[in-house]
Amino acid sequence: MEDERIEHRKIEHIEVVLNYDVDFPDHCTSLYDSIILIHQAYPSIKYEEIDLSVHFLGYRLSAPIIIEAMTGGHPDTYDINEKLAELASELGLAIGVGSQRPMIIYRNNDEVIKTYKVVREIAENVPLIGNIGANTLHDLVLEDIEWLVKTINADALAIHFNPAQEAIQPEGDLRFSEKISEKIAEILDLLDVPLIIKEVGNGLSMETVSKLRSIGVRIFDVAGACGTNWILVEKYRKRTTPIKQAIAELLARWGIPTPIAVIETRAAAPDSIIIASGGVWDGLKAVKSIAIGADMVGLAKPIIKKLLLENYISAKKYLETIIESMRIIMFLTGARKINDLHKIPIILLEPYITYLKTRGINPEQYIKYLRGS
């Protein structure tokens, strides 16, 4: 019964994302509008000198973008992951797979396993990130984790924390105990690839990041509350009860917005690698996310929608538009390389000032720290 539920759930999630409004209101546009990049009429660089390339997980990427974890585990997801892998390979971007829990449940089912393996088979030239739920770690031995990574030849393993989604999900697993951090510490010692801690759309806080940085985690994907809201995704599933649907509506705005989650993560773990995801769906938000402390950006839903509702070319053009707009914005701010975005002048308006001070972060000192002064 559990096998049937998890297999069907993978497809149901995609159907809901494609057919219902499950996004956070305005994708935090107003918050991003409160991050001011200073226009430079004399940028002191040539346009052709702009370099978006970065090194990540041992690879050189053409841009600091990850095609984020979304799906896998159902035979119907094979084609989706195949096309996403083609996009990543063609454009030189990193890519992640959806939760690999189905690989554990269907360990001897080649039809399921190949929905994940296809990504590395297609995208040989870019970083591949595996994925497993933090609550799932209770049921796994260390050899299981190693098998998940090696089977798809992943360059890193993301461990996702999704308590809000699980609280609404009909099959929700709410075992987010202290034992998880102990298991993560063991995995860090075992694996020869890095771990990435990620949320799924409700953001990472200083407290969470500080706790996990203290045991050795160094890469964080904030997945803030600006993009796809998985509380609402669960609301629209057929098995969700009326009570859970009502609670989902109550919590429709729950979470830490992406730009604030980036700042909280950087404040809690200054030496970390930060991925800004969650509604970072255009080049301006991508550049602003990096300017306030992120190193990379990630996105999933808009690519999936372009791919499934339109075609491969549309999805490719969408990503190319993000990359080119980032290049233009970097030119207009005088940033020759991605790391230069941490040095350009920026202004944070309200509500950042009040929020950050309330959280014990001095906005002026934070900006000075980022800019190395």
C-alpha cells in the first residue's frame, strides 16, 4: 500500500503544480524591490568581459544556476528528468533529482531506478545532486545512503527538510527529532561527496543553519517562501482531508522569504556556500539574491511548466533569458564576475532594516561584511 501511495504521489504533485495556483503571493517581488542595486553609468568594463562562470562541486558551470530537485520515482517521470538533464548539459548548469526514497522502496525495480539514473547518463558534464528526506534517515542505514549516491553517480547529496509540507500531507512523516543531526554527522564522515541541507519552500532560519553548520555541513539551499508553496500543493491533493485543507489555507503564507533566508543563513554560517532558491525565477532576482549573500541560485517549477506545457525549446529559451539578463544587470552594476556581486554597492530598504535588527543582525555591518570592509 505504501509503495502504491508514494508512486502515485510523485505524479499527483506534478499534476497539482501544473494545474493549481500554489505559489506564494507576488513571488516576493515587493521584498526584492526593497533591495536596490546601484546603476553605474560608467561601469568601467566591456560587455564581453562579463563572466558568469563559477566552480561548483568540482565542475565549471557557465552560470551559477541549479535546475532544482523536482521529480523521479514513477515511470512517467523518466522523460521529464531526461529533458531536464539535456537542458543542464546543453547550458552547463547543475542539476538535482527529486527525493530518492522511491529508489529504496523499489530497490529491485529497474523502471523506477532508471528515472534517476537517466540524469547522469545524459548530463555527464555537470554536477548532479542526489536527494533524500531528513525524516527518512530514521529508516536508513549508512550503506543505504552510500548506495543512493553511487547508483546515480551523484556529486553531492541534498538532505531536504520539509516539516510544513509533511504536516499537511496525508501520508506525512513528522519524525524531525534530534536524532537526525546525529545521523547527518555520521553521513558526513561516511560519504566522499558533500552534503547539502535544503528546505523545499519555507526557508532556512539562523537557528537551523547554525545547528547544522556546527556538525560540519557547509552547503545550504535556503528554498525560501517566495516560489512554490508545498503546503498548498498538499492542500489540493485528493486524499487531503477538509481539516488539513483548512489548515493549509491558514498557513498559505508560512515561511521565511528567500532573500531573508539568504541573509539569515549567511549570518549564521559566514563560511558556507549558499544556494538561493524559492521564487528566484528571473535574472534580476537571481542577481539580487547573490548580491545579498548567496553564491548560487536554483529553480524548478517554471522550467517544468515550460517543458510540459510548451516544449524543450521554450524551457531552454527561458533559462537563456535568465542568464542573459543576469549578464546585462552585472554589466550595469560594474560586476565583471559573479563574486564581484558581493562587492557592488547595494541598499536595503524596509522591511529589511527592522526585520534584521529584530533578529539580531546589524544591516550596515552585514553589508560591510559581505563587501569585505
